[in-house]
Amino acid sequence: MGGYPLLKRYRMKAGIFLIVFLLLCNLFTLSTVNAAKANDEKSGNQLLIVNKKTNKLAFYEDGELIKTFSVATGRTSALTPEGSFKIANKIKNRPYYKEKIPGGDPRNPLGDRWLGLEVNGTYGTTYAIHGNNNSKSIGKYVSSGCIRMYNDDIHWLFPQIDMGTTVVITTSELAFDKIAEEHDYPVLKLYEGTLRLNGDSMELDHKLIVIGERVYVPMREIFGMLGAKVKWNNKTKTVTAVINGRTITHKPPSDIVNVDGSPVRITASKVIDGTVMLPLRNISELTGYKVAWNAKAKEIRLTDNKK
């Protein structure tokens, strides 16, 4: 009987420990899921395409073709796998285990940057986009399956790429934009048409762009054209516009605009070449101007509701 209270206390402590353990597990799982979700959303704005036909690599971000590079691929077409893969890891100074060459060594055929690809359960250990120790090989079919880049090029690309970014590897006669669109990636294009304000044709310094099915307009120019006073706060990275008695504040890129202090959800804005681009479809609710699209005339019409 004397051991019963001791056993009871032990069971209570064990129960408390189990509860704390489960709570910590749940918190860890939740934070991991949230981090993965945020990372997926971020990487969804990026795309890498490797075309073995031309031995070129294209880097897209936010629908825009940022840069293209020359690469080297497999000695035979079968060595470099084709399909849609994900960036599984990012490694600096990866050793060349086969010949026991340390990472960062000038003799290392992997260079000093490694973007590992998830290919058939290899978890980024077998196939990668990486540097090299033989710049003369770039542009040729020489590798055992990886995609080689000039060291200067991979040094530039490496910090730009998010984990989870999609990498499409193909052999194609198509242009990069077409390949991207065939893989459901919305490519940025210039709007081919006319913008009219109260019937008058308007010319802008920054062209309207089309991403997917959405038209985006340069916020400062459009709001200025509508008579708004627009200011940029470099410290807070926030743009403020006063139009038709409304004060609009926005911190791009995001899907929230504050109108007279109240949040309004919009299709997320974008920053392209340093210019804040707003979705055309949301201009009406933000400014009070009527927005209409005439597909036959290829015209976007902005009209003051007072007219």
C-alpha cells in the first residue's frame, strides 16, 4: 500500500509529459506545414526550363523570363531525365564523393554550387543543376545526367532559386514561353490594345502587361492619369494615393489594399522592373472609375462614373 501514492504520482507525471510531448509535436507539425505552404507559394512564382535541344536553361519569376543560360547535358539523350521535377536541396561546396574531392576544390567537377533535383525518389542526391571545373564543356552533351552551368552563372542563379521550384527538362523545338505555358505557368506578355480614359486614347511610359488572363496596370501612372496624388514611402515600402476623396495605401506585392483604413482584398499586385502593377479588374472598386473591356475593339475603357 505504501507504494501506491508514488505510483500515482509517477502516472500523473507520465501523463503530463505525454500531453506536453503531443502539444510540442502538434506545434512542430503545424509550423512545418505552414513553412512548407509558404515555401510552395513562393516557389510557385518561379520556373526553370532546360531544353536539351538547344542546351539552354531559362529562369522565370513572376511570369517574366528573367535570364537564359548555356548549359551542358547528358552524353546521351537518356542520361538527363525529362519531365517536371522539384528543387529538393541547395548545397554549397558539395564534395565529389566518387573521387573523394572536397567541396570547393578547383578540381571538383561539380563546381561549388548544387541545386539538387527530386527525380524518382533520389531526393536531390543524384541529379542536379551545378557548376563545373571545365568551362569548355558548356553547351555540349558531356555529362552523366546532370545539368552543368558556368560557375559564374550558377553563382548568380543559386541564391535566386527557392526550394520546391519546378524544373522542366525537355527536348523541344518550342520557344521557352510556349513550353512554360504548356506546363500551366502563366507567362507575362505585353497588352496589345488601346487604353481609353473617358473616350480619349492614353499613352503610358510603362506598358500594360498580361499574365494568364489578367491585365495589370502601372499603379503610379494610372492613378496619376485619374488625377490622384501618389507618394512612395521608401522606408515602409508603401505607396499611398488620394483619389475621389479616398486614401489608398498598399504595400506590394500583396493582395490587400487599405481604403480609408479598411482592408480590401484584391488579386495580388506585382512589382516588375521596380514598377508596382495592379490588376485592372480591381481598379474600379479602388478608384470609383468604371472599367470596361471591349474584346472586338481591343480596348480597355476607363470612365468617370460622374460622366
